Amino acid sequence: MKKLLVILLFALVGVEVLTTSGCNKTEAKEPAARPLPVKTETVNLAPVPRVDEYVATVKSRRSASIQPQVDGSLTRILVKSGDHVHAGQVLMTIDPLKQQATVDQQRSTEAQKKALLDYNQREVERQRQLYESGVSSKRDYELAVQAYENSKADWEASTAARVTQQRQLAYYNLTAPFSGIVGDIPVHIGDYVAPQTLLTTVDENAELEAYIYIPTERAADIRMGLPVQVVTSSGELMESTKVTFISQQVDNALQGILVKAPVHTSLDRFRNAQLVKARVVWSTAPAPTVPVLAVTRIGGQSFVYVATAADKGTIAKQRAVTLGDTVGNDYAVTGGLNPGAEPWRQSDRVRHSVPHRRYTCPADQLSQFGPPWSCGS
């Protein structure tokens, strides 16, 4: 029993000693984070275009809507959608029987007038001989001459009417105005068509132009030769061109000024009536640029980390900036950053696992172009 009490006593003394020594021990400090190297890039001035983007329509100057000039029933459709046709090729035929009958009737009338003219011409010659022989009076001769002149004018009018009706007959064959590709054909054989009926279209994918409507607020900036960039929906450049036409009128519906720019890119990239994005370049001026990956956003405000010299080396300080348009893989900086600064990329911070810290920028290091933002604490 005494042996057991002695063991317990020593055990309690040992626990007390350990507890006392644990309480008197100072708390261990975390090792300070070691600085890691990052890449920096010096901010330089680069030419930054000042552009506005509009929706433009590509139109071909060789695009025709085929509509008849006469009415009647379709009897033949000689082409199908997608066919390549040449200038003057017959596309469709409208029933010409009624017009052909009119031409035949007019031709018969013309023959009748010609017969009367020939008779009056012989009568003038006979009356002339009788008048010269003293058998008939001058009045009879003058009446014969007048009848001849009347019949001649009547015959000429009949001939002109026959030619007009015969030319009208040609309108019953619809032909291609130029070489191109046949579009959709919404009509069928037997349909009754009129001059307001759209039969088909013929398009040649050439001589394309971009139609751009610019708001009237920009009227003073529009000029001939203004650079235009045609881009895809993702921003890829497809065509660099220039303004070659400026309308002198404002479109009532759009309240815009129409300008045109020719499109010369490979025709397989554009189609008639295609909608594209057009960037109008108003001017180009040098401005600071920073890589896209060097920009961070906090609460809607854009920041970059600027390499700044300190007592113990170079450190990164947060700088608030105002960004403009993208130029390739860079942002144009319109305020908050001076040329010559060295921003470091966000991708390097992530790759090297540098702790994210926010610093306070001294007032004398803020750009003179931006407002006095607080860089954080």
C-alpha cells in the first residue's frame, strides 16, 4: 500500500512539473514567408486606336430580284435554285398566247394600211398625169396627195404599234441580267404572276460593300478614307478597308448616316445581305498598355501590381487603373499608370504562390491622369 502511494505521488509531481514547464514555454512563431521571384514588364507607349463598333450589312452590287414586267400564268421554269446561269439565259416563261394573238392582229392591220398606202401612191401618180394633161383639176390632184399622206402616216403608226407589241412579247421570257447563281424559286408552273411577284433572284458574289449606319452625333468626325475593320463575332480581323461613300442624307428610321466601304476579302467568307461587325477607327494615339493577365478586379475596380523599389529590395504595390479597349493581349490604360512602371502578371502570382496582399500606394506614386483613388490597406 505504501509503495502504491509513493508511485502516485511521484506521478502527480511529474504532471505538475510538466504542466508548469508547458505554461512557462513561449508560443512558437510562424516562419516569415520568403519572397518569391516574379516576372515584370515595363509599361511602354503603344499605338492605341480609338474605335467604335457597329453592325454592318454586306451587299453585292450585282444582285437582282427577278420580277415579271407582264402578268400571266407560268408555263415553264427552266432553272432550279443554285444553278449557275449566264447573262441572257432564259429562266422562266409566261404564257404568251394572248400577246401573240395581239401581235398577229396588229400585223394584219399593218398589212391593210400598207395596201391602202400603195393604192394612194398609184392614185397620186395617175392624178398628176391627168392634171398635167389638163384633163383633171388641180383640186383632184391635191386631194389624191392628201389621201396618200394620210395613209402613209396611218401605216407608219400601225407599224410602230406592231413593233411595240412584238417587243412586249419578249417580256414573256424572263432572262438573267448577268452571270450568277439562281436563288430561291418560290413560284410553281401554273401560278398566275404579276409585276409585283418575286420569281427568284440572281446573285454574283462580287463587288461587295459594307453598309454602315453611323449615329448623327458622329457626323462631324466622318470623312472619306476613314479606316474600317470588318471583324468576326469573336473579334478576329477579316478585312481592313476604308470609307469610299458618305451619304448626304440621314436615314429617317435609324437616324444614322450611311457610309460604304468596299470588301475585297475572299468571297467564300461573305454573302450578300450578311450581317458583320465593323469597327470604325476614328484616330490612333500612343497610350500605356498592360498585359491582360496583369489586371485584377476587386469590387468592380481594376488594379495592377507595380514593382516599387524599397529598403530591402523591390516589392509589389497595388495600383488602381482605368482601362480602355483591348489591343491584342493587352489593355490600354487611360488613367492611373505612367509609362515606365513595371507591372507584374497575375499568372506569375498564381504560379509562384505569392500570398495575395494589398498595399497602400503613396499619393506621390499615383498617376496624374487618374483621380486620387485609395489603393486599399
